[in-house]
Amino acid sequence: MRQATYKKHLLNFKQASGTSRGVLKTKETYLLKIFDGEKEGYGECGLFRGLSADDKPDYEEKLQWACDHISYGKDFLISKLNAFPSIQFGLEQAFLSFQSEHPFELFPTDFVKKKKPIAINGLIWMGKPSFMQEQIEDKLAAGFDTIKLKIGAIDFEKECELLHGIRKHFSAEKIELRVDANGAFTPENALEKLKRLSDFELHSIEQPIRQGQIQDMANLCRQTPLPIALDEELIGISDIIKKEELIAAIKPQYIILKPSLVGGIQGSMEWIKIVEKQNIGWWITSALESNIGLNAIAQWTAHLGTKIPQGLGTGGLFTNNFDSPLQVEKGSLWYCSERRWNFKW
């Protein structure tokens, strides 16, 4: 008889990581196991405190409910958990894992079988200009040709200086630059700042203003001199009609999908189908999961056959992550099958 259980795991950052919402030192997550005495399957419910729509007092109660009713099957459970997207994604992972010959090989792709890597962006965390400059130099030395900077927490002029410094040495053909404001700008100053940022030939800017300001964001997307990608704007919207209405209202240039925050594979695929009808681009980003969740996101991303760099380089941020075949090298994420998983329940 199929059963399930879960346990909490607190991930510790190697170095405190800055965003416009504050400095992160730890990241809470929940691991899920399905078992029947012969096989086991694993998933990760990547709750993100302060950001997830399912950051609610009854989170563990819902997770326990899912475990208690695991025999009802994936589709039934997911249909009852629309308000808990990270649990939905954890269940999808665990069922895929349980049904697979190897619990950590979820999709039969060249990423896993033939060492075909996934191009990713190098992530630059907020901090003092000297710290950000150091990170930039490290990423360039490591072979990244797409760099993403989190902006909005230090002085805007200093952030522009950092971008100018990159562009002085590397053209847009050599290095693609993305920035993520995490909603740090206001509707009043956002367009002016976007005009300044466009001088640096950026690929895109994520979430320039806080989510929920639909008309202001629509106006920005209409007038912007550089492409805008919606990120936090997608969080908490599970109804497909409301998804369609949001995209029709804002008309962004891109959307960014974090499966733990938008209802896993099923929820993400709904967004993809909606935006592709309108020729809106998209890419996939992890949301500070352990290597359990990151592995699932990466294999699903490879399964989709994506062409542009993805945001999947967060596995090396933690001191107590699980050793896995995932490895970042030459600006890409690789699945090195000769490296073993070190994961015990």
C-alpha cells in the first residue's frame, strides 16, 4: 500500500544573500517521500517564506493531509491544493520519482543521458558595490556569457556604474545582461530608470515595480525601452481564466516561471500555453530549492527543449545541500552521471 511522509529541512546559505526584500541567511523547505515497501519517490515542497502564496499557518497541516490521502493519486491531490503551489510541485516530483526506475531521473532527456547541458545565467546578489563587482568578475572568469544582477537595494547610480563597467569591456554580443528589480521601483520613477538602464543594452528587467499594480505595469510594458519580464506578478494566480486576463491586460515581453511558486509543472504549462499564443517569451528559474527540487526543475526544463539561458544556478548556494550529479561549469548546468547522489531520508 502506497504511503507518504514529509520532513522539514533548513538550508543554510554559504554567504548571506541580498535581495530588495532583505538579506537571506537560511531557506526553509520540506522534503516529501512516497513509498510502498519496495519503491520510494522523492519530491521537494519549496516553500519560500515571505514570497510564496502558500506561506500560511496551516502549511504543514495541508502537507500532512496530502500524505494522509496519497492513495487518492496525484491528479486528485493537486486539484485540491490550488492554494498551495509548492505542495503541488512537490507531489508532482514525488510521483514522477516513484514511477521512475531511478528516483532521481524523472525525464529521459539528453541532459541526463548524454550530458547535454542547459545554458544558465550567472546570478549576482545584491551587496556593497565591491562585493557585486567581485561576483561579476568571478562569473565572467567561470565562463558565463549571460549574467543576471539583482538591483534595487543599493544606490541606483552605483548599480548603473556596475553595468557600465561590464559594458565598457563586453558588448551585448559578448555578454547578455539581465537585471531583476524584485519590485524595487515605484510607478512614478520606473520609466525614467528603465530609460537609464536601456543605455546598457540589457536583455530584460524582471518585475520593475511591485506586483498587483496591473495598470501601472501595463503602461510600463507599453512604453518601456527594454523588455520587461513578469515574475512575482504570476504568484498566487491559479485560475486559468485569471491567468489569461492578467497576460491580456499587461502584455509583457516575457514571463519567468518558478514552478514552486506557480503550481509546479501543471501550473507552469498553463502559463506557457497562454503566452506562446501571444508570442510572449518565457524562461524557467529555480526558487532556492535544494538539489532535490532543482534536479526536477532542470530535467523538466531540458524536456521542454528550451533555447535561451535559464535561471538554474542556485544549487551551490548552501552549506548543507545534498550532493548530486548537478554541476555548474562553463556557464551551463550539467548532469554528471558519474557523480552520485548523497541523499538519505
